[in-house]
Amino acid sequence: MPSFRVQCAGGGDAPIIDAPTRAAAIREVSRRGLTPLVVEPMDAFTASKSVAAEIGEQAKTARGFSFGSGRFSGTQRAAVVRELATGLDAGLPLVQALRLIARQRSSKAQRAVMERVIEKVEAGRGLGDAFEAAPELANDLSVSMVRAGEASGRLGEVLGQLADLLERDVRLRRALVGATTYPGLLMILCLASIVLVSTVIAPKILEEAAGAIDNLPWPTLVVQAFANLVLGWWWLILALLGLAIAGFIAIRRSDEGRLSADKALLATPLIGLLARDVAVSRFTRTLGTLTGSGISLLQALRITRATLNNKALENVIDDVVRQVSQGKTLAAPMEECGYFPPMLVQIVAMGERSGRLEELLGHAARAMEERTEATLKMVTTLLPPLLVVMMAGVVGFIVLAILLPMLELQDVAGNAMG
């Protein structure tokens, strides 16, 4: 027999009534001389409490700094979508799930953003429209997928897919940061060591040799010239470095400059391979998720273009969209551009011929993610030793520049004594 939890006027513990129907439970409560305020099945009550607890646990693991702006980080954005998918899958109404999520936010500014979303939904707007009005929380990808989920009646399922996609992107970004932090720090230490040795240590050692030897070896002259340049014109070097950084930023802000810089990045050994694999992996996973959510191929391509963060690849996708809109297959322009691996092109071609493009794109995305992980491992394995070898070569050159005049001094001293 079903059980009902009853909240009665006057407070106190909520009694549990076993009754065949809700009406029978209300009659039983009234027979006991109590006034029922809320009568709900135990399953619904338990589900609501357990979902609230689960959403709370998910929110605890995703809290981060917001600096008062209300903007959600990638981790927080993925957590909100995951929490919302959890609530809807458990049968909670949309507004109730959103309110649970809003209460779990640690930032007042983020709670204000969630309240803005709730107000839109309560006013009769769709969740996609509400997300569009909150750019601090949702990007174009999230808005498009939510709208597709609402149109297909599979909002909970699509939110789960979106959460998976956002969580994968967060993991990928963390892996990239981890892969580039150590080589970057190593490069800074290498440059600092070279400047220190050549401008502080080497001049003191070579000071005696410079007065005793008429013709210094050319490695010594090179190190001396570098030290004099740094010590005498350090202010000009810093000014030129600042101007170069400012000029690079200005060039990157223009379409032509950004295109040239992104092409140069893709052509760089090791780093270019990693950048291409990361972009192609994100493209494949996002396109497969969007098409699987019911979004048309052309619209999915346009949305995916914004996730690449590389102007050269964005132009390639523009060309792909143009050719697909003219009736060509997706695989043909992907093969022509030369940026996509042959394996991915073949999988897309098979998916188009068999009518299973969404399914095979999922398989291709997993393969590309494995390839990206392998490329990350290769970069983190090869780049630090290469930097160490380069540093050893430069330091060896400086040591040679110091030793050669020292050896000549010994020869001069030996000849004088002889």
C-alpha cells in the first residue's frame, strides 16, 4: 500500500499515513483531528530530499572564485548543467530544480544570475531563452543545445549530454595547462640562468684575461658583447620587449593578424601538432553532441566553429559550411583543407553513407580524445629535454668563452716563466 507524508497545521513531526489513495490519506488525517496542509507520496518526498542533497554535494565540488562579477567558470558552468540534469531526471519541476541550484551558489552575484534565469522561466519563457539572457552562465553552445532539448521533449537527456561535453572541455583545458606549465617555467628559468651567467659571472672571471690577452677568442667576444648590451641597454631592451608584446596583442586583435598568428601556431613543431589535435578533438565531440541532440548539421557546424579558438580552423569551417550548404558531403571539404586527420575524414564519410553520422562521430570523438592525450604525453615528454639540451648548449658556449682565455693566460704565464 502506498505511504503518504503529511504536514499538518501547528507544526510538529509530519506523520506517515498508509492509504490506497491521497484522498484516503487526507480522510485518515482528518479523522485523527489534524488539519493537513501538504500531503505527498513518500517516493516524491524522498526523491526531492535526495536530489537536493545530491545537488548540494555537486555544488560543493564545483565552487570557485567569481570575483563578484557573477561570471561562472568552466567548472561551475558544467556543474550547474549537471545539477539541473540530475534534478530533472529525478522528476523535479524545472523551477524547483533551478531554485535548489541557486541556493547552493556561494557567490551573491552568481545567485543573482540564477534568479534572473528563474524569473524568465516563471514568466513563461523557455530555458534556452532564459540561458540566452544570462551570458555569464551559458554560451551559444549551451543555449542551442537546451533549445534543441526543449523542442524534442528530451531536455533532461540533452542537459546530461551538454554536461558531459562541458566536463570534457574542462578536463581538456586542465590537461593543457598541466602540459604547458612545466615547459614554460623551465624556459623562463633557462633564460634567467643564461642572462645571470653571461652578465654577472662571466664578466668578473674575464676581467683579468681581457687585460692580459690582446686578441680574445671569438666566443669570449660574443659573450662580452652580449653582457655589455644587456648591462648598458637593459632599459631599451625592456622597452622594446614591451612594445613587441603590445604590438603582438594589437595584431592578434585584427582578423588578418590573428589568422597569420594561428597559421604560424599550427605550423610550429610539437606545439602546432598539439594545438591542431586539441581543436579537432573539440570539433568532433561538439559536432557529434549537437547533431545527436537534434540540431541540423549546418547549424551544428556554425555553433562548433565558435569553440575552436583558432582563426585558421574557423575559416576552414566557414568553407565547409559553404560547401555543405551547396549540397556537398561533409567529408569532402574536410579532406581538402588538410587539417583533419585521414582517419576522421574516413569515419565521417562512412557515417554519411550509412546514415549513422551522429553515432560514428561519437566513436571518432573518443578516438580523437585518445590521440590528443597521446600528443599531450609526447609534448610533455619531449619538450623539457629539448629545452634542457638548448640550455646546456648555450651554457656550454659561455663556459667555453671563459675557458679559452684562461687557457691562453696559462700559456702566457708558462712562457714567461720559461
